[in-house]
Amino acid sequence: MDFVFAAAVAGVIVFLFLRLGRNSDDSKKRLLVQSSFGGEYVFPLDRDGLYNVPGLHGDSVIEVLDGKARFKDSPCPNKTCVQQGFVSLPGEWAACLPNDVFIMIQGSAKKDSVDAVSN
């Protein structure tokens, strides 16, 4: 009976290991866009496109290109969000504060990636 129990536990461990390994695939990245005026949207990063997201002062235009995202245009006065450029790594974000639109990359990082470098 001990052998059956040990085999069952080992089987569950192998199943979980394989399942978790598959979920950490970098191709699962997606773009989360939040706007207090328009709600919450999720866009795939593997499909290029332009998306209009309503904000407090009008539509912000979000561009997805080659797995990266950025504010292409926004009705804010100083366009700081447009000047920020692309975000592409999980956890990276950009925001248009005057228009109240926030974008963030969701997903898991590659296992061999580095979070920070110290000198």
C-alpha cells in the first residue's frame, strides 16, 4: 500500500511540474489597459493593431507592434505618455495620468531573465 501511495504522490508532482512549466511560456503575454472612464480591456500582444481607449478627456490610441505596446496618441496637453515609448516585458507599464489611462504587460518572464543588475 505504501508503494501505491508513493506512486500516486509522484504522479501528482510530475503532472503539476509539467502543467506549471507550460503556463510559464512567454508567448502568453498580453496587454492590460485600464481606464476609469472606459473600464478594463485585454489585448493580445501577438497581433499588431491600434486600439482606441476612452479616457477622461477623449480617446487614447494604444499601438501594439511586434509584441510591444505604447501610447501612440493621447488628448493630454504635454504628451509625456507618447514620449515614454514602448513597453514589452511583463510588469512594465505606462500611463497617461491626465486622461486616466494605464497600460501594463501581463504574463510571466522567461526563467533566464534578469530583473535588475547591480554594479
